[in-house]
Amino acid sequence: MKQARSESRRVMLPDMKFLVIVLRKLERILPPAFFDIMIHLVVHLPCEAKLVGLVSYRWMYPFERWWKDLGLAKELKFARNQPLKWYMWPLAVLPHPSLSAQRVELTKPISLVYIIDDIFDVHGTLDELTLFTEAVNRWKYEAVEPLPDYMKTCFNALNGITNEISSKVYKDYGWNPIDSLQKSWAILCNAFLVEAKWFSVGHVPKTDEYLKNGIISSRVHVVLVHMFFLLGHGITKRNVDIVDDFPGIISSAATILRLWDDFGSAKDENQEGHDGSYLDCYIKENPGTSIENARCHVMHMISETWKLLNQQCLPPNPFSSCFTKACLNVARMVPLMYSYDGNQCLPSLEEHMKSLV
């Protein structure tokens, strides 16, 4: 077994050197959006394989152990339980071997994002969701007392993760981000609650109103706020204020995700929620428009947002190159994570995951 593993490494590494050369040449003449994020990911895998082998198992184990010990999968059976899929986000967004610890930590709030999304989308009543949103905005235990047990369980997990990451960032970089992290969760829950209220009364908002809220409910901001602090690059009062206020580089990535998510006709696998759709809003706002024309309109919006994101990633900007590339990688990853087939599955993503395990 050891001999076979060693042989596979010796064969793989020269091929990767050639791939890096080819990619560098292509990136000089093609826009960043041309590349599938997984193409960039494989450049980093051989280095990890050379060092430790069996990279995906080593990377995944700390998060899998944490997720199992957290116990949410058992207590909130209505919610998604997809740790490997959740880990694919930071694996692709932060692919460098030196960022393995940050990937594990970032997967923790990502898992809570999906859990809270399911609470709002498939399980909670409007009254319960209102109480939960108030509790997250206040972030005080007295606000948690009126919540049903399953929401208390979720909030306790959220509070624990937020405190854990805040302590880690303070220890590593000397900045306590707890106010920013709590604020990002409150902003997300406020947006989720707006959508829940729309659905409860059958309201279809105008496209501008829907997209303004949908960019927030895309969950990109809360994840990238956590990532900014976990990376620890350029943590200053000015940059923290910029990140808290939803800067353009985050807004553009969130817009691409929201529109791609709405572009597909299928829900996430094993999820039967009540998400809105930009397509529905656009068709109602423009009577007589066909679904084909509406989809063309959305694709044009995605294309234009990509142009804007590419501009925002160019220097000068207040963020480190690592954070900037990560924002770009989020947008690159979107087509892979939201291209559902007729069976509500993600065949491309599943194929990539099989190649890593």
C-alpha cells in the first residue's frame, strides 16, 4: 500500500507542474470567470499529498468530529446533514495547504447557515421565526427563554461557535470580532424573516426589493465576514467597518450566488421549502414575458455582475490578495454548487467529491 501511494505521488507531481504552467498562461488571456474553481483546486492537492497523503480524510476529520459532537444532526432531524458538501465551500475558496485550519473553522459557521436556513424555510412558524430573529438581534439569554426547544438548541450552538471563533481570532491576531460576527448573524436572520413574512401573506415583491434582500439572504456576507477574521489579514478599524457594511466585493459575489440559485428550477436535495425566486418576481413585474426571456435576463445580470466583481478585485482595494481571491472563488464555485439536475442532485459536485475521497 505504501509503495503504491508513493508511486502515485511520483506520477502525479510532474503532471501538476505542467498544469500550473498551462493555467498561468491561460489566466493571462482569459477572464477569471472562465475557470472552474475545481481546476484551481487540483493545483494544490499534490503538494498536500506529498506531505501527508490522503488529504481529504485528514482535512475532513476535525470538522466531522466537531459536527458529530455538536449533536445538531440528531436533535434537528428536519435540517440538512451534509458535512462533506459544506466542507467543499472552504476547500475550494481557500485551497492553499497553509489554510487547512481556517477551512475547518470556516465550515462551522457554514453548517449553521444551512441549519438556520432550514429553520426559516421548512420548519419554523412565523411567530417562532420572529422570536428567533429577535433573540439573535439582542443576543441575550433572556431573549432565548421564549423560544421552542429546537430553536434554543440552535441558538446555543450559534453562540458557542461565535464565541469559539472570536476567542481564536483574538488569540491569533489581537482583535475580538464578536460584535461583527453577531451583527452579521442578525443581518442574515433579519433578511430570512423578511422572506418568511412575504411567503406568509403570498406577497411577490418587486425585483429590486427582492434582490436587495436576497443578496443578504444568500448567506455570502455572514460567511465572508467570518473568513475575513479567520484569515487575519489587514484587520484594522477601517477595514472592519468596511466588511461590516457589505462592501461591493462581497455584494457582487452574493448577487451572483443569489441569481444562480434562483436560476435553477430545482430545490436543494431533500429540501421542500418555500424559497422565493427572482424569476418569479421578474415575470410578475413584466406581464407577458416568457420564462426563456426571463432566464436570459438573469444570465445577462450574472454576466454584468461578473464584470463588476472582476473590477472590484483589481488593486487598489482595502483587502488582502488572499481575501480578494477567496471572494472571487466564491463566485467561481457557485455554478458547481447550484447546477441541479432533474433529480434535485448535483452530479458535477458529486463527481468532484468522489475524486477527493
